[in-house]
Amino acid sequence: MRITALAGGVGGARFLRGLVHHLRAAHPDDRPEIIVIGNTGDDITLFGLRVCPDLDTILYTLGGGVHEGQGWGRVDESHHVAAELAELGATPQWFSLGDKDFATHIFRSQLLARGMPLSAVTAQLADRWGLAEQGVTLLPMTDTPVETHVVVTEGGDQVAIHFQEWWVRHQAALEADRFVVAGLDSAAAAPGVLEAIRSADVVLLPPSNPVVSIGIILGVPGVRDALRGSRAPVVGVSPLVGGRPVRGHADVCLRTIGVDTTSEAVAGLYQDFLDGWLVDPDDPMAQPGRTSRLAVVARPLLMSSVAAAADIAGAALALAQQLAAATGEAEALP
Amino acid sequence: MRITALAGGVGGARFLRGLVHHLRAAHPDDRPEIIVIGNTGDDITLFGLRVCPDLDTILYTLGGGVHEGQGWGRVDESHHVAAELAELGATPQWFSLGDKDFATHIFRSQLLARGMPLSAVTAQLADRWGLAEQGVTLLPMTDTPVETHVVVTEGGDQVAIHFQEWWVRHQAALEADRFVVAGLDSAAAAPGVLEAIRSADVVLLPPSNPVVSIGIILGVPGVRDALRGSRAPVVGVSPLVGGRPVRGHADVCLRTIGVDTTSEAVAGLYQDFLDGWLVDPDDPMAQPGRTSRLAVVARPLLMSSVAAAADIAGAALALAQQLAAATGEAEALP
């Protein structure tokens, strides 16, 4: 019994935590296996250390170490290292790294420098955060370093800046021309990634950013083909509530790639493999009389608590079960 | 007017701070230049980060950031990074690194990874600590990575462990057979090192460890020859008070290389270039009737305060002045 999920940062992590809680309650004795394929497209090297924001947000959230208020980083965090780096004139200073967080990056960078692939390093970090006890295996989408750059216009010239600089420093307020993911074309899916999709009983798309999180994972060679070829139902959760992203700048990202900020348009990005789609009750797709090739279920999508996220995850699984039943695969489902 | 000093860690750093204070009082308007050649023989890579204990102790001490009680590391230090690395199972855990200290090592490692030589990195760290305002230039003895290993007997077999493991973890209590300084034979003196000795008006040897601090610097190709060829008086300060090292394990180090723990035997290690030698009043070399090829001055050598260290540094300079006067070079001296 295997659930495979593609996930970005905060939204993905909170959905996954809800999924774990839902399964713990619904299947206390025989919990399904969850394999998470995490986005590494916004990874960045800072101060010579490799930072994987989305993987870390998933680890910290599932492990109970996340700063709930901000959604990322560690709770009870201090910033002595960053303060001293600022004294030394080290840059950049726009990316906040706490002391405990630095330890993660130091540990990861040391193992990477020894030649250990990111997937193996991530497995060690997952041990520290007890993911196995939750039935979760976290795989980076690829062991190949990839980096998303944003092409912006500065003083009449087009320049590419790192995605994090655009996202964190400029809060996505710099007009973006396009995204370029350096290394993605030639990146190989990490060990287990394609197999996790092919052998899944359910594939879930949490409400992560459809462009710079899910969209990047879909760009890893083989991932999209595996999803198209999967017999498992693929169910996604719209990242839009009230016509806007709950957090982050998915609207700006969508506009940049010429896609409307609507659940329908986001589903269109997944149209070659998506089977079921959860939308908010106010969503235009939920209105009476609307038809869709997709199985659309309307329900509140605000992950305002772990329980709320668990309910949403449960609804996604229920929809997957319905879809599987329609094709005679119901018994294999959790 | 140039003073060149060879220095190890705590003892060297405290002597140098005294020297700066002495010169500030004695030469308020025309302070001599001080060039410090720092030992890098006990450098170590921890968690993938390059740590230079002696250089950092000098920087922190001169810059007012040192933890006075322990003599090394930063004052008002926290240890969040190290605690999290321990959670991750990262090793070793016997070398204490505080959060601010980690920032130094992250900064240095990043610049080294970009191809910047250690001497240039050290210059940037010296800027942060205001060494230029104190008239001090800190040079690592070499830009070539060297590491001191200690050959010990474990279970009947001889094994080499890193000097820091022997010094910090085992407190020099493991019987050592010999020291091996990997890379020293082929290390080149860092830019400015040999020139600093050749062009010095005075060369000072602070009371640093004669084996694993001063002794390592002397092993850098060209350094010993430059000292032998120098016309400047070379004055040293014995590291022994009451027949024992004030701190550290110089006695064990001396025994390991087959040298007695006496000021006379330590001076013997420098006999091909040493001109003057400060010893403690109780030292056998200070007793009436003793003769020496060296100019020996007896005075209290305990650096119990900055003022005490300043007085010792002043006495070393006064002895150098006497020695220069005897050879007609007095006017060039500070």
C-alpha cells in the first residue's frame, strides 16, 4: 500500500503532516507507506553551504521542529552565526539562517563534499527527524544539483538572479520574464523516484506552488512520463483559496508562465495525468453546472491546523478511492 | 621600524596583546609595525570547515573578542550549532566550537573554496578584528595546508591521530612516539613571511609551545634560514615558569622529542639564531654563577594580566635594544 506525493515547501509539508495524522487515525495498525518526492529546484549554496529549503521544511515540519509561525526554519531558533557572518561582511544577508538550521546545512555540505549523493544525505537527515516512524520516506527529486533562476529586467538589461533572491529578497515583486532551471534538462531522477510513481497505489499533489515546486519536479526527466503511465489515481489539491494562493507568490509565478491564477488553469498544467482535483467551495470549478473532465470535489482547503490538513488529506485519499473503484482497483487502496 | 614575532595560540596571543599595549604606551605617536607569523600546524578540518585554532586565538585576543577564562574561543558564546550537529550524529564532538566561532570557520572555508589563499582570508579576518589599527599584520606561516599528527601506540599498533585529537580529546595523556607534520616539508612560506624575518629590526619568540607551535613554524622551508641570516636581534621568552609550562602540555611535547623541560634545553632548540632569552627569576638559568652564550634576563614571566604581558614584552624589546646597541644597530630599534 503506497502513497507517493510530490511536494514543495510549506504547503507541501503541512499537507504531508496532515496526511500522516489522517493515516495514523484511519489505519492505526497497517499504515500505508508514504514516499515523498521533494523539490530541490530552489536549492541554493549560501556561505559555501548547500541549503535545500523545501526538503528541510518537510523534515522540520514532519519532525516537529519547524517554526509554526513562519512555516519554515526551526522553532526556538537563534541567529548568532548569521550575526557574526554579517560582522565579517559575508553576503547575502537577505536569506535568514538560524543556528540550528546552519547545523543542517553544515552536516549536509560535509557529506556532499565526501561524495555522498543528496538522496543518501537526506536519508540521514530523515533519521534525525524520525520520518521512518511516521511511515515517510523523503526522496529529493534528483541528486543532480539544479537551481532555478529568474530572468528579470534591470536597467533595460535582462539578468538572471537566483530564485531565492527573487522570492525572498524581492518578495517576487521584480517583474519576471521567465524561469530557467539550470541543470534540470540533464538531471536524473534520484534513486527510487520513478519507481515510487510507477508502483504507487495513489499519487497525491499537495497544494504546493504549481510552477516553482510541482512544476520543477515535473521537469525532471522521466517524472512526467511516469505519471502519465501510472495506473494509480492522481489526485491534486488546488493551491488557490478565494482565487489566490494561501501563501507564497504562486499567482506571480503563474502570470510569469502565462497561466491564469485559477484552479482550472492550474489543473490544466497537470492535464495529461491528473484524475481528481480538490478545490475550495468558493472556487469557480465548484459552482453548479460546471463540468470537467476531472473528478472535482469541493471542500474547505485552508490548512489552518494539523486537523484541518488531515481532513483535506483524507478527502484527497477518499477521492482517489472513488476513482480507483470506478476502474476496479479499489481494494488496493488505503 | 618592524618587529616580527612567531606565535602559537594562547601564550603567543597574550604576549602579542601585551606587546601592542606596551608599544601604545611607549611609542604613542610612532608605533612600530608588528608582523606576526602564526602557526597553522594544528589546523584541522571539522565538519568540512577549516579551523585554524592559533590564528583565531590571536585574532580574537587582539580584537577583544576572546573568552578570557579559557584563553581561546569567543566570549559570550553559545553552542546551538554544535548541539544540533550532535543530534545529527556528526563527529567529532570533543572539539568545542561555539556559534560565533563557527561563523569564522564558515567564512574562511567559503573563501578557501573559492581559491583564495589562507593569507588573504586571514587578512579579511584581521580587518574584522581591527588588527591594522593596532599596527599588527597577521600572516599564516604558510598557505599550504599542513597538519600535525601524533603517532601513538594503541593496542600494540602505532597509529597516527590528528594533533587536536591528542591535545584536546586526550589532553596529551596518550603516550606519543613522535610528531609528523603532513605537508610541512613541501610547504612554501606564505607571502611576506620570509621578508618579514629578513627585514625585521627585532624578532621576538613569545612563550609559545617550542615543539608544536614555534617548532612547526621553524619547519616551514626557509624560515629557519631566514632567522639564521637575520641581522636583527632575536629575543625569546621561555614558556617555562617554575620548571613547568604555564599552560598546555609543552613538557609532554618536549619529552616526546627527547628534550628536557628546562629553559636551557628549550633555548637549545633555537641555538642557531637566538640572541636573547627571558627566563623566570626561579629558573636555573637565572641562578648566580650560571653562564650562557645567550644574553639571559631574569624577570617574572607570568602573563597574569594585560599589564603583566606588556611589561614582559617591554623587557624583551629592551633586551633586543641592548643586543643591537652592542652591535651598533641601536638607533634602528623601537
